[in-house]
Amino acid sequence: MIKKIMLCLSIFAGFITYTYGSNNDPLCISVLGPNSPLTHKGNYQLYTKGSDIALVKIAGEEGKNAIFDVIKKEEIRRDENGFPVATFFGRDAHFLFGGNYVIFRFLDEEESGMIFLPATCRDLIIKGYEIYPSGIEVSSPSYLIEGAKRYTPSNLTKTFIGVLDDGGMLFNTMNLPWSEGEKGPGIGVTLSIHFLPGSPIADSLQASSLAYNGMSDVIVLMNGYVDFYRPDLFLKNNRLKTVLIKSTDNETYFEQEYELKDAPEFQVIQLPRKVRSVDMIIKEVYKGTRYDDTVITSISPLGKNLAHILGTLDQLYTKPYYVNWKELSIKTEMK
């Protein structure tokens, strides 16, 4: 039977999993990367509080030992492609964050953290894992076709981050982004976004008493072309700078402009109210250095609905927040 992905707080076999929180969240935790015997490249966890970020590496027999390193968010820097880089355990990692999501990969490894080659992602699916759709429907009359590659709006309906039933998470490297197909940067092109009730994500969040029932007051957007194996594509292609968002659900009407950062991060667009559907219209772009195609890698309706407060960062040093892992010991490896 196909294993189901659970987008909810999981307390199972002695682990807790959840996603990266905002600056005001006392503590959020995430298991980064599959914990299955298929890869053995996961078993990382993330704690955050204010400007502190602690990356934990689970190690030892049955995962009863761990080492961790703590950095400040202000220590994160940008590389030549605009990607955030953080140094944990003396090793540089691409480190994308924001909107209660996080993705990382050590730069000296082809597969690490939660980044795996498409072949490995396919192997996980063959082994029985399932990646849910993102809980939205996206349409647009404009999209790019390059040979066998189709940068259609339906690409944005696929989960950018897969959450696996063993508590692991992965970046869906099999997925292509959306790109408009106009001559020029696509100013005026519209993406129509519908939030779907009854989706697997909505059902699992409702089961966890978390509020996503086919309406959302946030859009979490990954701007530009974000590919960990081709980070140069981010600056080479256009990125959104200003968008106009209009409600289309027959409730109280609104339209509002938003300016986005020119950075590969999860950016939260806060809407005036919860909606069932909106149109997002391209008004202005950051110009690419090589191509005149405007690209979006991910759209999600979940945002802060994924955050779950567990405690304080001080517990990392004294009493780690694990269920039934009382024997777990923490050893610091500070830089």
C-alpha cells in the first residue's frame, strides 16, 4: 500500500517533525531529508528562536546521539548567484528559508540535507512514498515550451517540498517551475490561483486542527528559477518585482500591489482576508542577465499555518524536545 505523506505534527517512533518558524516563534523543528535506509543522508533537524538557528545532526546507534551548531541569521550571506549560504560544522550550505519553510544542502555533497537528485526522488516514489499536490489550482494562458520541457502553470500545483511519512522532507527536484511564454518579460500576464478544499494537504491539516480548508490569507512564493543543481539560473532569468493581486471569489473585493525581494527565499504575501481564489498579475520584473523569461518556482497557500510552537531554544542545551528519547545526549560543536 502506498505510504501517505503527513503534513501535520508527527509524534511517531520517537521523533517530532515540523517546519521552520518566523522570527517570533519560540521554537520550530524540522526533520530535513529522508530518514529511510534508502539514502541515509537525512537525519538533520532544525531549531530556531529569534535570530538563532541550530542545525542538529542525529548520529550514533539508533539515533541516540546528536551534535549541533548554532549560528545567527545575520551570519547567512549571499553567493555570486544570490543564494543564501550558511556555515554549519565548518561546512558551507545553500540555505533557503522563510514562510515557515527551510531547505538546505551542503555544497561539498551532491545529495545532502533535503536535496536529492531526480533519480533518488524517483526511487523514493518507487519505494512507496507519495508526494501530495500543493492544495492549489493554477492557470494561465501564457507558458513557455522549450523542446520537451513545458514550463506550464500546472507545475505550480505540485508540492515544492515533499513531506515524507518517516518524518523526512525533500525538495522536489523532479519539478519544473512556471515561466510565461511571451516575447519579453510578460508584463500583464495573469496567474489565476484557486485554493482547493478537500485536498490531501487540507485534510491532513484539518486533522491536526490547523486552519487550511480551501481558503487562505497568505501566498508563500519562491521567486525566480530556483534549482540547487543550477543556481546560476536564478540571476539569468527574470524574477518578479511587483505584482497586482485581485480577489476573484465573489466576496468583499480587494486589489493590492506587492513588491517582492530579489532573493531565492520563501516570501509571504499577506492578503487582506482569506480568499478562495485570486488573480496575480505581473507588473514589474527584475531583469535576468541572459534570458527574458519571468519564472516562478513555487506557490503555496500554507504559510504560518505550518508553524507549531514546541518550546524554547534553551531546551536544546538542557532537555531536548524528543518524545521517548530520554537517552539522547547533545554535544556542542561550536565554530
